[in-house]
Amino acid sequence: MSEVLATAADQEHTLTTFKVRVLLVDDQLIIVEAVRRMLSDQADIEFHYVTDATLALESAKQLQPTVILQDLVMPSIDGFGMIQLYRESEELRNVPVIVLSAKEDPKLKAHSFATGANDYMVKLPDKLELLARVRYHSGAHINRLQRDQAFRFLRESQKQLADANIELRKLAALDGLTGIANRRQFDDTMQLEWQRGQREKQPLTLLLCDVDFFKLYNDSFGHLAGDLCLKKVAAVLTEHLKRPADLAARYGGEEFAIILPDTPLTGALIVAESCRRHLEQLAIENPQSNAGFTTLTMSVGVASVVPSPASSIEQLIQQADQALYAAKHAGRNRVANAHDLPGLPSVSNQGKTAA
């Protein structure tokens, strides 16, 4: 976040310092030379000229002048036609145009302004008047350019900030060690899926997974090995989730959870057994295990319910936790079904009740 704000601050201080750039379009070299001399001693003004009207448009696009001095009477295309071309060009639409005319004619002035000119001068103008008008129109154009640039920087900064906020929200939902969902994301997802299951009358199934004798493993091989072990477990669980709505989360310590929306108990038991078997097949050594296992294993408790006002998320979690305890008590490295435990309704009864 701080990097984004720093970038925005840097951009605010790097607005382009545009130089006054004059483009004279006139086929008379004597006029060109006269204007050049008037501007030659002005260090802040850059002077360019074109004597061929057919080249004026492309020259202006390349130079991006801050003001164009446009002669009215030229061969091939007159000044009015050139002004129209400038105004039709996306790059030159807002560049100020000062008409240079040999006549002080109200009709020509009116037509110049109607065509899109910003000012009208009779050539050759006085040097002070020319400088004043060039600087005035250039200054207004430069202010517009800097304002537009500032708006672009602001939009870019806002986009970067929005992107950063999205990334922060993603990071806030992930467990820093394993990279899968954290407990907060688990809680939020359970709430959403519970509401959806209640609306659609579809089962919501929960798996609670606990690494067997993890403390002994940690004590034997150290915290770095323990962290790597938890990452491998997270990868195993994630690999067996096939649908976007399925979620694997680190529930706490060496305990993990899997949320399976729209999944009946039979399907969830298959997922649970696949995860258990996969970890066992990795053959991660755990010689200090107290249950006779020489490799790292995990126990899984499974519970399923069709959400309804008569049940709750807490009850579902409690049932999965009781099933996990049962799996541990029965010898570990196994999957236990909450609905096989005494005192809990069977999945068939739940299905009939929900229906």
C-alpha cells in the first residue's frame, strides 16, 4: 500500500515541464525570417516553421506545438482549410491557432473564429504584442496539458490503489505459511455457503483434518521441516478439490478444513479418503510416532447437513470435530463419519428431514 502511495506522490511531482513551442505556417520566407528574429532572443520559446501547407499537418503532429501561427493565404490549401484539419485531428484539436492575415477585415476575423481559430493578428505584428499573445495562448494550452496529465496520473494512482486493495484483500484471506485460505476466509466461506445451501436446500459438507503426532515431528526435525510438512499437507488437500466452490483452509496449527458445498456425504468421504491416502503415500518419515506409523499421516472427521433454521454452522463444525476426535481415538490415520457416531442423526435421516 505504501509503495502505491509513494508512486502516486512521485507522479505528482513529475508533471512535464512543457516548453513554449511555436509553429509558423507561411509560404513567405520574408515573414518566416521576421518572426524568427522576433523570437530568437527568447530562451523559453522554441521556433519552427513550414512553408508548404501540405506538410503542415504532419509537422504539427510531430512537433506538438503549444501555438500555431497560421497564414490565411497559401497555395494548395488556405488557412481556413488548415484550421479545419487541425480541429479534426485528435492530436491537434486543442492546440491554439493564431491567424496571421494581411488584412484587418471583420469578416475574415469572424470566419476565422467560426472555423476554430483562437486569435487573429495582422502581420507583421509588433514584437511585444506577438510575444504576449504567443505566451498567453501557449500558457493556457500548457496548463491544459498539465491538468490532463495530472488527471491521468490520478486515474493511474487510483487504479493502482484499487489493484493494491484487491491484492491486500486476497492476502488477508490467505494463510501466510501454506498459501491456502486462512481461518478468517474459512469462516466467511462457511457463512456464505450455509446461506446458499439453505436457499437451495443442498447439502454442505465439512472435513476437519489433523496431522497425526505433528508435535513429535516438529520436535524431531525442527520448525523449518515442520513448516514444509504443513505446506505439503496443504498441497495434498488442494489437489483433491475439483470445483471452484470447494475450499481448503488452514483451520489452526496442524489442523486443516475442507468445505464441500453441494456435496453429499458419500462424495465427501471419497475426497477425505483420497486426501488421507495421498499423504500416507508421500511417505514423509515420522519415526517418533506413538502409534506404530513410521510415516506422517492424518486423521479426518467428516460431517454433512442440509442447512436449515433448525441447524447451525456451529453444530456442523462440532459434528466434524467429534468425528475427528473419533478417528484419533480409534488409532489415527483414518476417516471417521460423524453420522456413524452415537447420538448423531444419520445422513439418510438428514436427507429425509431436509426434503
